[in-house]
Amino acid sequence: MVAIQALIGMIFRSAGKILNTAFGWATSMLFGKVPENRQIYVSVIAFGSVIWIVALLGVIFPAVASFLLAFVTLPPWVPKSWIRLAFLAAAILLPVVVGVVSLLMLDPEDRPAGIGGKAKAVLKGYPYTLGLALTLIMMTVFAPILKVRTLIKRWTDQHVPVVVEANDYLDVVGDVQQALARGGLRTERRQASWMMRFPTRVLTLFAGGAVEHLVADRLTVLAAPTVEVTLHPSDLIISGKNLDASHAHAVITEQLTFTKAYMTWSKDANKLEDRLRAVWQQARATSNGTVPADVMGRLERIGEDLHKAALPYEEWETLFREKLVVERALLRVAAGITDRPREPTEASPRELQRETVARGSGERSLLAIVPLAMAALAGAALAARALVDERPRLAEHTGLWNS
């Protein structure tokens, strides 16, 4: 009997590890990588919803509660009648906790105004919890199936932090696709697998706009033979073999300058990014062959504020790169190379003219070389023939050839 209990315990521990891994895949596929200041909130609402569904099952089906409690050693002083009450209390209160946490997850300016608005948002925790519980259960089943494909291909995932508003989602997908195309990666726009779309649809059905900053209603994948790029509201996932994914990551970093998406997560970094985008737009609109003095002044102040800002290194690096892009574009205007700041791969008319001139010069040089080469070959042929004709006479004097 003891051996059987030990075997059952080992099986359930292994099953627990497998479920934990599948649950981790499920949350990652559903939300992507979320900003650090939201990670704890997402973990609370995810685990809270799963515990809630277990508590609800324990209330509705006492046999389920008895089965679960068989794996927990309770103190002898705990009455069995309290267990049912504990499950009932968890089923009632956990959605309230989820509602409060989901409210705290929003930025202060995005939270409902007034006590009534906040109370209504908290009460939405009940459908939110139900939708998230059902979604996570489905994703825990589907995630290993979806993961098998990447494991067989030996693909890895690389993450690019972004913040995309729901209304701008498809525009940003288009910007990413164009950036990849400029870098030589032609992709096809596809809908995500139904195993991703259906659970997401269930969640948005129950939670409504409360999750639009976490999941995309029209989750889209940009697919190429070697990589796939999936855009979440707070994460850009690049899947592929290590070097292929790194190449796509580098292309996006180089080509994707200023779009409707933020390339940073925190509010402080977003504000600096807004200021850089405003300088970029002003410079492109007003340069006209010269660099406006106020543009350089604004850029210099942004650099000073960036130097003082307390930001994670990844965000500082992103903002510093964007500032360098603006500075480089303005320097090209000041040097007379172009008439206005341009995107990294956007050639100026003068550069196109120089390229055309250089190509024309190369073609003319090639045409000039061809006749010279032909004359040289003809001369060599005549010299060889004269040498053959003089062979008998040379033999008489030098003995170099035998008749």
C-alpha cells in the first residue's frame, strides 16, 4: 500500500511539473512578455482565476473537493465543514481580488473616475475571472501542441518590447512588415492559429476592453520561411533559429524608427520617446535643406534628460539609438547630403543621382575597356603567328628547335 501511494505521489508530482510548464507556455503565448511593472499583476490574476475555477468546482461538486484535499494534510482541529465554506468564500471573493488587481494594473490616468466607476470595474472581475480561467485552461491544452512545432524546428524566441494601442495594432503590423521587407525579409501576413484566436476571443468576450492592453483581438503573424514574427500589445516575438531570429531582430531594430508603437515600456521612457518623435516629425516637416535651430535645442535638452533619467538599460539603449537616428539625419541635412531628415533606408534624390552617375560611369568605363582588350588579344595573336613563321630561321642560328 505504501509503495502504491508513493508511486501515485510521484506520478502526480510529475504531472504537476508538466502542468506548470504548460501553464507557463500558455501565459507566454497568450500575453507575450509583459512590462516588468505589470508582471506581478498578470501572475496574480492568472493564478487567481485558476484557483477560482478549482474552488468553484469544489463547491458545486463536493467529490472534487474531497479528491483535492486527499493530497493535503490538514490539522486535526480543522472541522470538515469549514472546508466547504473555504471553497465557497474563495469562489465569492477571488473575482473581487482579480477585479481590484486588474484595476491597479492600469495606469492612474486610465482608471475609471469616481467611486462608482471604480466599483463597476472591480465587479467586472467576475466575468473577467471566468473568461480568463476558461482561456487559460484551453491554452494549457493547446500550448504544448503549438510548442511542438517550434521544438521540432529547433526555433527560439526573441522579444522586442513594444506598447501598441488596440486601434493602432494593424498599422503597426504593417510598419513591422515593411521594415522586414526593407531588410530583405519578405513576409506573409497571416492570422494566428485558431488555437490562439479562439481562447483570446473567449477572454475578450467576457472581459471586454479590460484586456485590450494585454491581448490582441486580431492577433497577426508575419511568416517567412526562416522566421515568424508575432505582435502582441506589449511584446514583439521573433521565432526562428538563433541566427535567423537575431537577423530579423537586427533588421527591426535598424529599420523601425518612429511608428505608432512605443519601443519602450515605462511611462517615463514613453514620454522621452514622444519628445523624440515630435522632434523627428518637426525636422522632417520644416528642414527644407537647413536644420532649424530650435530643433537642435530640443534634441539637446532631450539628451540631457535622457542622461539624468533613471531607466533600465534596455530602455535607455533604445532611446539613445533613436536619438542617434535623429542626430544622424540632421547632420546629413547640415552637410547638404539631403534636403530633409530621412528614414535609415530612405535614399535622398541627390544620393539616387550619384548612384545613377556612378552606375553610368561604370558602364562607360566597361565599354572603353572592351576595345582595348580586343586590340591586346589581336596583337598577341599576330606576335604568335610571326614567331611560328620565323621558326626555321631561328633554328639554324640557335639550334633551339630540331627539324
